[in-house]
Amino acid sequence: QVQLVESGGGLVQAGGSLRLSCAVSVNIFRINTMGWYRQTPGTQRELVAFITSGGSTNHADSVKGRFTISRDYAKNTMYLQMNSLKPEDTAVYYCNLRLLSGTTTYWGQGTPVTVSS
């Protein structure tokens, strides 16, 4: 059973920082890609950043230079460091992963982030 548990969301003022965590129930060495997405009501879930098994990262243009995705092998955890937050970053943030075997995408339950102006 693959489980992902996000944490770290909350309320922050514009210009502030938050670090989201995504703890996974599988060894990170079994994972192909991991990513962070976000969604606001009435919109599609959008990709924020992802990291591959080789350690390559990619960030959406809207967060480039402000957000950083990373992972900790020892803790089987992925992070999203969010700096210089803007009100438009307000959303529910979800983490996901795909294993090296199989094609299923697994999702966490989401953690809300609210940035006040």
C-alpha cells in the first residue's frame, strides 16, 4: 500500500515562507518521479515542481526562483520550500509519485496554503 502524507501548509503573509513535507510509505529508491501540484476551486490541478529518480528537478515558471523541490532519502520524504509567497500561491497543495514499476500515480490528501496580502 503506497501512502503519501502532506504537512506544513497554513496561513502566511505575502512575502513569507513555508515548507511543505510529503512523507511516503515506500523507499524513495523505488520511486520514478515525485511531484507537487496545486489546485484552487474551479480550476484544474497544476504542476508546481517535480523531481526524478536521478535527482533532476523542474519548476513551473510561476514559482521558479521562489520554490525549491527536494527529497531526503533517509526520511523517505519530499519537500517543497516556498519563499517570497504571493496571494496567488493560495491553493491546496498535493504531492504525488510514480514507482519505477507500474503506471499508477499515487496522490496525497492535500495540504492547504493561504497567503494573505
